Amino acid sequence: MNSAASKAASTHPDASLLAGFISHLAHERRLSPLTCVNYQRDVTTLLELAQAVPLGDLQIHQMRRFVAQLHGRGLSGKTLARMLSAWRTLYRYLARDHGYTHNPCLGLKAPKHEKKLPDALSPDAATRLVGTDDSGPLAVRDAAILELFYSSGLRLAELTGLKLGDVDFQQAELRVTGKGAKTRVVPVGQFALDALQKWLALRAEVAQPEEMHIFLNRTGRPLSPRAVQLRVGFWAKKLGLDVHVHPHMLRHSFASHLLQSSGDLRAVQEMLGHANISTTQMYTHLDWQHLAKVYDAAHPRAKKKA
């Protein structure tokens, strides 16, 4: 959002409600800082569109017009669906804490959008990526990071939040804190455990006193999510992978490869920490996509006649 739009939102008669809403998301619902920033941006957009009309006076036809305006600005159906979700959440908060009696977003739908399957590496490409050269402290650390992403399907924030007490080498498990501060236990493969032990042997040489985070930067402080993204991209480029690789792609790869080999959707849901199995079901499309490619390449009935 540009500065003019932000200024317009700040002069809205209900702009003061935004701080309380964000505090509710951060402290009561315990959403991540990034998620709170996204909510704040979406609600600020609503205030800018509403101009001088109080939130309590907005009606569904006005909301429908706002969506049309945003669509005209080039926002995708997926983005608008997320924005509408944020607006509905805002009105639920206003009803609970400020006595609002209606939610003008109920029943309002965003324009349809084409569902894009998540990008995933092939098993061969994933194996190449996690087989990095582990000479030097940074390479050892990065090897452990890559192995954990692919071995356990961690989110970026889950990996950077790992602390020394979260690893159980005897049980080959990790305790991770996911979305909404929910904790789950995930299995860890032997390759990842071995890579992690190599890094921990070197970690003590750079760690600041009383620092408990597992993954550290050169100065012994916790490694930032952005630094992890850059390191994943660095190794993908160095190893000659012809796609842009990011941490979430390794999570997608973990899920799709596990589902291909096991077929156990519920187990994959639990390991990924998905609250709703419909989120996990998108990986069944990746699985069928893989099977279709195999069929087209190998099955006699799939081959075209010369």
C-alpha cells in the first residue's frame, strides 16, 4: 500500500480499533508476527476503501464494491480471499469486544482463482540438494538445515525456532512449535540426525553464552529466517538445480514424497501440523501428477501410435 493510502486509513474514524485487533491476534490467538503484519495490511486496506464510513455502518453491497475495486487494481482471487478472511476475523473481534451487531463480509466470496499446485522437487533433485559438501562450519550447519527441512517437513519459523532441548536423539524426534503456538512431535531421519550432531559439535565454538537456539550465524546469534532462505537458495544454485528453491519447497517435497511412498494422508497431516486435512489433500494432486507422468512415459497404452 502506498503512503497516500496509509494516510487515508489513519484518518478513518475507527482507525484506533486496529491496534486492539492486532493485540488480540498476537496475544490471545498467539499468531506469528508475520501473520499479524498481514492482517494489519489487509485491515488497513479496508479502512482506506471505507474512507469516512464507520466500520459499523458498512453493508455487504459496499464490501462487494470494495472487492471489485481491488480486483480492478490487479489483485488475484487468492489474495482477495485472504483479505476477506481478515475482514471477517476483524468483525468477529468487533462483535465480541465492541458490541458490533453484524458482519457485512458474511456470504461474500472472492472471484474464483485457479488453484496452483505447490512446487516440489523430484526425489533425485531433493537428494542432490541435501547431499551438500559438508566441509567448513557454515556448510555443516547448512547441511543440517537442509536435512531437517526435507526429513521432517518443518516450516521456516519452526526450524529457526528450534532450541537445544527440542531434539531427542534417542527417540529420533523433534518437538516443534508451529502456527498458533501449537506444539507437535515429528520424527527425524538418521541422515538428519547425523548432520545435526556434526553441526552441534561445531556450534559450541561460536555460540554466545546461554544461547539455546540450535542454528546460529557467524556471531553466535540465532539465524534469521531470511538468512536461511538465502542459504537454501545458495546451495540450490551451487548444485546446479534449475529452479528457485526455497524452504517451503522442501516442506512440499517432504509431504509429496512421503505421500507417494506411504499413501497415509492422516500421518502426513499430523507430521505437517495441518489443522484441517483438506490442506494436506493438495498433496494427493501432486501424487497423481507424478503417477500420470510415470504412466505417460512408461505404459504401453499411453504411447501414441507412430
